[in-house]
Amino acid sequence: MDRRFLTVLGVSLVFALVVSSVFYQMSSKAGSGSQKQEVSDLRDLVIAARPLQVGLTVKAADVKVVKVPVQGFPKGAFSKPEDVLDRPVVSNILAEEPLIEGRLALRGSGVGLAPIIPVGMRAVTVRVNDVVGVAGFVLPGMRVDILITGHPPNNPTMVTKTVLQNITVLSAGQNIQNDATGKPVDVPSVTLLVTPPQAELLTLAGNEGRIQLVLRNGGDQNIEKTD
């Protein structure tokens, strides 16, 4: 009786060891497969290593590559740094932000503001001070109205008139190019996006009187009638 019991017990132990071994191997393979799956679900993403301003030409030091889940890869983003090098920035990009196709101009399209000026439009730079520039609150992408203050012909009385409305600001408060040390150069100017006739009017207004910028809500597209 004891022998039978011992025999059954021995067989049971052997069977248990075999089953445990099989489950261990299956678990190891499953874990390895899961790790491989996790690695394969990651993709390289090119992001900004520092803030990139409008007009800047992207260099190797301006970008870096990070791993992100494939499902979270932004549309229009890049995996290879060489795809973005030497391309001008057409929209300000924050540090750690992905570089997107629509925010870069084509390689060789020019430097500075030239790549972001639409066909048929012009960029006109106006010298400003803290008063003219709305105390520094005018930033690229905002919209402004242009007022001129001066003396009309044969009229000693000084008047102010709105000459342009809903004008886009391309750059403001600092040069869009860097100096020899790589730092932005502060200049008292605002560059505006206008049509050729508006460029003529703006230039004439600057020569005939004092220009004032008026900041407006970006969602306000109405053109108001003024006297």
C-alpha cells in the first residue's frame, strides 16, 4: 500500500514539474513577444530642441529625435532630421514641439520672411516705439489697424485717420535673423503683410505723418467705415 502511494505521489510530482516547465516557457515567450511588440510600436519623431522663430533656417542643433507611440505620431511630422534641415520656419515652433510639414517652407525657397509671404502680397517694415507698437503687445500673427496722424493739405488742424484695417503682423520687436552669437537682435520695427496698393499707402502715410498701430481681436474680420 505504501509503495503504491509513493509511486502515485512520485508520478504526480513529475507531472507537476512538467506542467510547470511548460507554463514557464510559454510565459517567457509571451513576455518576450510583448516586449518586442512594444518596441515595434515606437517611432522616431523630430522635435524642436529650442524655440524656432519665423524666418529661421533649421539647422542640426535646432532639432532632436525622440521615440513616440506609432498611434500618437502627428500627421505631417518627420522621423528623419535630414528631412527638415535647411528649411525655413514659417510659423513659430516651441521647444519640444514636433516639426510639421505645414510649418516649414521648401528647402531653397529663401531665407527670412520671403518664404512665408503669399504670392501677390508684400512685406513692409514700419519703425515703431513702445507707443506705436502698443507697448510691445503686438506679436507675430496678430492683426492691427493702421492710423496716421498729420496735417491735411491747406489745413493747420492735426487729424487722425484710419488708413488700413485688419493687417497681419509678420514680425515685431526683434529681428527675425540672429546675430553672430546666435541671439535675436532687438530692433524697433514691425513688419506687416499687405497688398501692393496697401504698401504704397502705408509708405506714403509714414512719410506724411505719424503712424499708430491699433491692436484688434483676431476673430474680428469686419472692415469698419470711418470718416
